[in-house]
Amino acid sequence: MATNYCIFLSDLKGNPTYLMESLHKHLPKDWKFHLVFRFKLNYLSEDKYSHIKPFYLYDNFKQLSEKDVQDEEKFLGKTFALIRLMSKVGQYRYPNIKKLPDDYYFANLVRSWRKFYLSNKINLFLAGVSDDYPSLIGFEVARKLGIKIIILNSSRFTNAYLLTDEDYQPIFYKKITEKEKKLSYHQAEKIIMGEKINNPELSKIVKKNFNFINPLNLLSVAKSFFPNFKIYYLEVPKYDRLSWYSTFEFVVKYIKSFIRSAISKQIFKYKPKKGEKYIFYPLHFTDDATITAKTPFIDQFQLIKEISKIIPHGVLLYVKPHPHFQCSDIPISKMRELSKLPNIRLLSYNEDTKQLVKNALYVAVINSSTAFEAMIIGTPAVTFGKDYPNEIVKHIKSPEELLNIKPTLDKKKAYDYVSKCYANSIFLRVPYYLKFDFTGNSDIKDLAKGIVQSYNMLCKGG
């Protein structure tokens, strides 16, 4: 049976469209390619894209009644109020919901996606981890209709992808022998323990971009202001602007990023002391879709406060910012709130994460890759998210549960999981965070092969 698969592109640039076409060339000939956009983007009028016949979500919007909205929300199985908070823009503007899409917009998205899936007999929804509203609802409608979902997720290793299912769990489509498992674990350990931080080059880029006094950065912001303004206010449909940061919001966020990073150096400066007992909490990047889309109910700053309430006498909670973003994402008010708590210690983003994990009683995360590092180092971890298997990283619903458990690590299961993650990761030769077009080499072939094998495994119920 032919496979009809779709990819949703929310970008305003042409390269990703070319990338997806290149991917299609390396997929089986009986796989039919469908592209979905919010609306018709200007570059699609170019001759080189004349052969593309995408589905435009907004072209199918209609006037809906109150009952229509209720019916679509009921079908989705998630309230539109929750969907609204699963986006970084939603969390940034909330509670001012007048500056966010209304329920009629969400209901129309549900209808448009359902129409597209059913009319084209879609078997597979292929996407990345995203928190824009059309992507979120496209994902949820696909799940509701029983359509197979493959998510192109960042692997736990630098410059690699790991294909995951609708629950964000890795799809281990490769069967490996005990010898291959041993070699995979050795390679995984070598990579993880050999780097101070994951994706070190990305950290350098972010550090450079957040240098507000760098004339080149200021020039770059100034040069991008008017093109961004033109797209946002003249090319994007009016109701679509409610889903994205405005030009002025971007500028404000950039200035705030610089100020926060500068001030944080006076707050996140604690030096770990030998012999101290502590639980280690690595802060997640606040705008990361792995937080906003996957765990919208969790406010990590409130979570840290709650954890601090159940820590035993003589134990501290070490909190370390994300090394890539250097506190630029943390509101100053949150920094001050955490600094006032007596049993919390705020560490510099430059502190060695590996050593902090090694000496911790246990590690507490939401979806952080630090829990993966803990598996290799041999330190127990707990998670308030669902990215890791419960039998390896204990799933915690409430900090109160920590009162009655002593986190442990099943090293045999951790060994097995780490080995499979490495063996099934797709390592790219071109750094995807430096150059998003990796169509000129075998990377795209490896990606296509992984997608086909993952889809076949999902169809078999694996």
C-alpha cells in the first residue's frame, strides 16, 4: 500500500522546502509527498516551486458557531485554553489573551487539519519538535485520527538526530548484537564524557549573539528590523500575527537577554564546596519547545521552590543555568526569588555539569539531557516529564513524592538504553545548527533510511 506522508512547514524561507524535496527523493517511490503551510508564502510563487501543490490551512477557514468550536475542542481531547499555553508566545503574552488567537482560530485549525488528513488519506505525519499553534494542532489531530507520527528530535549527542514517536520516545528500529551494544555504549560514553557541554559550537554562537555591545550584533539587529517588520505587518495575515513574536517584541527580548545575562553574574555565582550533599537541578531553556509543548503544566521556577520545601536537613539544591543561553532566558524577578531561598545554591553556567552530576545525591529534571548524562556517570535521576523510560529515570508527578522514595539507577537497563540511543542516532556530517541545508551529502540519505525503517516498525506495532 502506498504511503501518503505529510510535512508541515511554518517557516518563511525557501531552504526548508528544498530540503524536504531532497528528502523525498531518497524515500521509496511509492511514498507520496504532501506539504502543508499556514498560507501561501511569497517564495512559493517562484518558478522552481511551481510543481508544488501544497495544502493551505487558512484557505479552509470558515465562520464557525459556538457549537462548532465546542465540538472541535471535544474532538481534539485537549482544551484550547491549554493549547494556547503550549507555545512560547502564548506563555510570553499570557494572561493577555486578547493578543493571542481565540478559540475560533483553534477550531478552524482542527477542521482544516482533519479535512487535509482525511481527503489525502495520510498515513504518516512527519515533524520536528515545535510549539507553534498549527504544528501543535496538526500533531494532536494526527494522533486523534490514529495517523503514525515520527518526530525528528535532537539526539542526546552533539549534531545528531533521534527519531521518536508520538510520545517522544525513541524508535529503536535497529536491532543490535551484544557486541554492537558494547561498542555503541563505549562510543556514547566517549562522546558524553569528552565534552564539557553538548553542542559546544552552539554555545559559542549564542554567546557571540548575546554580546549587546558588539557593533556587529547591533548592526545585524538593525538590518533585520525592517525586513522582519515588512513580513510581520505586511505579508502575514492579521490573525496569524497573534501566534508569533512581533518585530518590537523581538527587539525587547534581545535587549532583555543582554541585561539578564549581565545581571545573572552577580546572582548565579555560588562555588560548589567539597563534601556538600546536594540534589542537582539543571535549568531548562525557558523558550524550548521541549518545555512549552511537552510540559505546559510545569513552571520550572515554581517547581524548584516546591522541591526546596521537601529537601532533608543538611542537603542543598544546586541550580545551574543552561550553558548555551547563559541566563539570558531567565527573568530577573525569578533570579531574585530563587536567590532568597535558604537551601538553594545558584551556580554559574560555567560550572562543570559532569562533576555536579557525579557528586549529586540524584539529578532532578523535566526533559533535560543531563538525565542521560547521569545514566552514563552512574547517578540516579528523576524526571517531571516523560522523555525517559520510567524504569530508568523515575517519573515524578509532584515534588511531594520525593519524600517517600530514594532514587536509584538500574545500571543494566541504563546501559541498554544508552547503547540503543547511540546506535539509532543519525549523526550528521554538516552541523545542523550552523547550516540547515544538509542535502549535498549522505546525511539526507541516512535520514530518509531512518524514517522508512521507523515507519515500518510503527506499522508493525513496535
